[in-house]
Amino acid sequence: MIKHFIRGIILFLLVNIVFAIVPASIDRNNIQVGQTFTLNIDVSNTNGTPEIDTLRNNFDILGTSNSSQMSIINGHMNSQKSIMVTLSPKNPGKQQIPAIKVGNDVTNPITIDVSKTPQSIIPKGDTKSQVFIDVSLDSSSTYVNVPVVYSLKLYFTVPLNNLSMANFDIPDAQIKPLGKNTQYQSKYHGKAYEVIEQKLLITPNKIGTTAIPPARISGLIMDRNPNNFFTAPSNFNIQSKPLTINVLSVPGKNPQALLAKKLNVTDSWSVNLESITIGQPVTRTITIVATGVPYNLIPELKLDTPKGVNSYPDKTLTDTSVVDDNLIGQKTFKTVYIPTSTGIIKFPETKIKWWDINKKVEKTEVLESKTYTVLTDGKKPAASSNVATTPKKPVKTAFKWWKYLVIAIVLCMIALTIAVIIKRRFGLNRRTTQQDYNLLKKAIHDKDIKALNHALVALASSYTNKKIYTISDIKELTNNQTLHEIIDKLNLALYKGYPFDEFDSLLEQINILSRGKKAKKAELLKNLYPE
């Protein structure tokens, strides 16, 4: 049994080594029986030809075409070659486009949902229409400021030209195009039509019934015979049926609440360990995906930053798309945190309240709290006011004669330590400070932000008795607001890759502080040794 298991694993690994995955995608997700869609196979990195005959079981293959694109990005030339296959599903239900062999490689399988062909949408008594319009809504009811998806489809069996759409206006709603129009083929009662589809977002802003007027399209019907120069094109002017939307008031007590059909929230941290060190960046990424609303209706997150931590929020990433006729809004929040002191830091939990449109009930998504222990060297926590300590009760012990000897040794060690500190402070401090200043100037000259970070910490340490761990600690030593802003920009450059060009300004501010320190020292000497 074990031998068969091991043999299966080896075969699986060999298959994955031999067959590389060729990217494949489709241009449409909402497909009906008799309609067409395009399968796009990227053959840029393979020399084989797709074996598309395997598709004939569930699909009609209506044609293939090649596409080639070239682009130059950052001086590098990139080329993309694709093979596009036009397909039409034979049966309704869940269908799979299987993995297709391309030389020694295979494409990724794709699963699609195929719906049944609806009843004829051609107006009654006009079954021979050459051009007609069909419109539909993804929902007949919604809430104030929550959009619905309006689909407009133009069907035609003859060549058209000079297409134009009359002004389409709704007094109590906003209208916005959703993506580019798509073109495909569709069959009704055995008759093939070309279809141009455009989706619109209609956002009602008034409670009650919102009337959507008919869509009106006009143009020219061209003669199919290219040799007939004498037949003039005929005009056409058609319109769709009107629709209505039932607009409800925002439920609950909060008019700014997030309304959605479905909400998915993910929260991830770049460091999952229980302890981190001072200056170690930690990135938090929160992604909110709301079904039924665009991204602009997803509220901004208000996250509390613990004491002893600097936070650097990144630009919010947003996106609105349509998947299977569902509007999908997405926002991604990313923040970099840098601890500046030791101890326990706790990021509190965050609650996101929203209203489920389908179930008509308020729900709450909870982002769990996160706790880190901040260390100095990654091993032992340093003393900090953030960490609560429990005082120990004194324990009485019997007097020992050697206690005097221990006390004497300790006193000698303290005296020796003080002597070393005095010697370092008054004998070597000037030389060490000058060396750190020279390293700072060299880092500025080389425009090396990492070396500049170390040089700043070293230079600041030589000017104070306090322990300096990060450049953010320097801000506590001075009230120089310009220097504070430069340090913040340097932090962003170090931990988030932002550009930094304040080298000369930084050196100027350091020199100003140095001159101020020397002036104070000269004034002190003058008072000690008056003339």
C-alpha cells in the first residue's frame, strides 16, 4: 500500500515537471445556450498548437484566430501571442472547459455556468425583426444610493452603420457605464443574431418608484450585397421596453451603513510571530469585498494605533467589477507599523457593521485583536513602562559573614564602572562624535539611506545618555519640526520604498543642532570661568 502511495506521489511530481500550465481565460461569464464566447489561450511561452478537438463534446467550435502584441516596459521588449477560439455551449448547466494540450504543456481548466435560452424577446407579431433591443435589471428593488446593473443588448442580423443612442436620462438617479461593451453571437428559435451588450450602473437617490425610460437606438441598415451600389441604406429607429425600480429607505439607525448582498473580509499580518524587535516593520493588509455595491460605498476603516508604534498607511487600492452579473466592489487597506519602544503592544479588535440586503438583517464582521511583545535583541524583553510587573515580597534570610565581602566587591565594581564611564564620556566622546558625523556625511554624499539610518542613530547616541534604537527616537530629543518631517520621510523610504531626496536638508538641520549645542556649552564655560 505504501509503495503504491509513494509511486503515485512520484508520478504526480513527474507530471507537474513535464507539463507546464498555459494561461487560458474567457471573455464572458454570463453565457446562455446558443450564445458565443471567446476562449483566449496564451501561447507566448510554448511552441505547440492547442488541441481543441477535446472541446467538441460540450461546445460548438465556430472559429479560431491569432493575436500578437508587443510592448516596451522599462526598456524591455515583451511580446504576447494568443490563440482565440470562438465557442458556443450545447447544453445548459455547469460545464467545464477541460485542460487542453499545447505541445508538452496544458491549459488550466475553466468551469462555467450555462443558463437556458430564455423565451423569445422579439416583440410579438414581429418574429422576422432584423434589429431589436432587450433590456434587463439584476434586481427590481434596491435601497437609496445602492446601484443596480442595467443590461442593454442590441440584436441584429444585418450589417449596421451610424449607430447612435438617444439621450438616456433618469431624473432621480445617476447613470454610469460599467466597463466596455461586448460583442458575441446568440441564437433564438434557430435564428442567429449578432449581439452588442453594454452594462450601466443606475444609482437611485430617492425613495419610491424610479422609472427607467425606454432606450432608443437609431442607425442605418446596410445592403448585404457588396456589388449593389444602387440600393440606399435604410434607416431604423427602435426602442426597448420601460422598466421600474422599487427604491427602499436605508434600514437601521445608521444612514451611512454599508449595504451589500455579501461581505467578505480578510485580515493578514506580515509577521505571525508573538515577538518582534524595535524598528522591525510589520505590514497589516485588510481586504473588503462587497457583492452588490461599487467600491466607493465601502467606508474607510478607522484603525487605532497602539502607543509606542509609528503607523504609515499606504494608498487604498480600489476596484469595481461585474462577475456573473453581480456587482463586486473591493477595497484593500495596507498599513506599515514600526514599534519604537519595548514592551507589550496590542492592536484592538475592529468591528465592521453592515446590512445584508438579501436576508434584511444587520451583521458584524470582527477583525480580531493582535498582540506583539517588542524586544530589544529578539530574545529578551527589555524593561519598559508598558509591561506590568508584580513586586516580590522580601524573603528573610539568616545573616552570613561573607555578605560584607560581597558588598565590598560590588562597590569596587560600581566604582570601576563609573570610572570607565567618566573616561569614555570626557576622553573619547569628542573623537567618537566626530567619527559618527563623518559617517553621516559619507552616507549623505553616497545617498545611501541604510547607511544614513545607522549613522543618525550612532550620532544621536553620542549626544545623549539615552539609548537610541531608531531614528524615530531622535524626534524626542529636539523640537526641530523640520528635522521631524525629514525623519518621517526617511522612515517611509526605508520601510515602504518611497523616494527620499532630503539629504542636503538633513545635513543642514544636523549642523544647526550642533552649533546650538556648542553655543550652549560656550555660555556655560563663560559662567564657570568669568573674566
